[in-house]
Amino acid sequence: MPDASAPNGAAPLPLALRRLHWASAALLVAMFALAWTFEALGPSDLGAALVDWHRSFGLLLLAVVIARLVWRLTHKVEPIPPGIPAWERWLAAAVQGALYLLLVAMPLLGWAASAATGDVVRAFGLPLPEILPMDEDLGDRLFQIHGTLAWVLLALVALHVAGAVRHHFVHRDGLLARMRIG
Ligand code: HEM
């Protein structure tokens, strides 16, 4: 049933999916804010506490993204309205697929790198299994990949947001209403 606030009939996606989407977006903002702050602080008590929060929120983000993927794979969602060119549909799908992939890979890499450097990874105080044996060199390499992929993730998020903003302000096709918060 088309929504009145969406001029071209872009009805909102189901509420559960929208909530999971905005929860992952908020957690992602927190991840970068925490990471850039503890990197800027360097070794310190506050820095170590922020690394702990970064790990906890990153693992929560992993749980949210897995819930999103399970939801997507078990439910049918309304296709985007017709009239959007094939190249744009393809690009949007490719960016969304890559975002899902990185949102799963980044937390696993952070967890594996932390374990390899000998740290006990805790999620909100709860110790988690060591998913790799201690190996400092491997840990350093995994952290390098974690840091590089963070920039790739940021670039993909920028493309994703640019696409949404373009539809909202240039095409004015109400597509953004599919993901509205309330
Ligand atoms: C999508 C989720 C995540 C994002 C976007 C993310 C992002 C980042 C970024 C941007 C940095 C700074 C990299 C640099 O400047 O070199 C960083 C560092 C770090 N991340 Fe994550 N991270 C995520 C998940 C995790 C998880 C789940 C863990 C651990 C369980 C983790 C552990 C760490 C640690 C320990 C560092 C510091 C590495 C160092 O010593 O240089 N991250 N992360």
C-alpha cells in the first residue's frame, strides 16, 4: 500500500528492518568516534577504556548486522519503485552487498586481531572465546587490514548516503521514506 508521504509510492520497509538499519548506523558512528578518539589519545587509562567500548559496541554491531541479514534472507521486501535506471539499481545493490560484507568482516577482524595480540576480548564485561592463538605479527597484520578496511567502509557509507540524499533532494522521489525512522 503506497504511503501518503512518499509521492512516487515508496512505502516504508517493515519496522523491524528500519530499526535494525538505524541501530547499525548509530553503532557505526560510535565505532568511528571511539576509534579516532582512542587513536588520538594514545596509551592511557581513558584510551584503554575506549578500546573496551569500541570492542563491545563492535560486537553488538555484529549481532545487529547478523539479525538484519537473517531478517533479509527470511522475508520478502517490496522492490524499489520502477523508474530507477538499471545502472543505479545495480550500483545500489553492489554497495549494499559490500556494506553487509564489511560490517561482518570488520568486527571479526577486530576480534581476531585482539586475540592474536594476546588481549582478552570482552563484550560489556563478558569475556569471549579467543578465536586465534597468540601471534603478535599476525595480530599486527590483522589490525593493519582492520584499519585499511575502515576507510573502504567509510567510502561505501559515503556512496550509500550520497545516493539516498540524491534521491531525496534531486529526484524528490520519496525513496528515503522506505527507511524512515518512525
Ligand atoms: C564495524 C565495526 C568496526 C569498525 C568500523 C572499526 C573501526 C576501527 C577503526 C577506524 C580503527 C582505527 C584504525 C587506525 O586508525 O589504525 C579501529 C581500531 C581498533 N579496533 Fe576496530 N572497528 C570495528 C570493530 C571492532 C571490534 C569488534 C573489535 C574487537 C573485538 C575492534 C578492535 C579494535 C582495536 C583493538 C583497535 C586498535 C588497533 C590498534 O592498536 O591500532 N574493532 N577500529
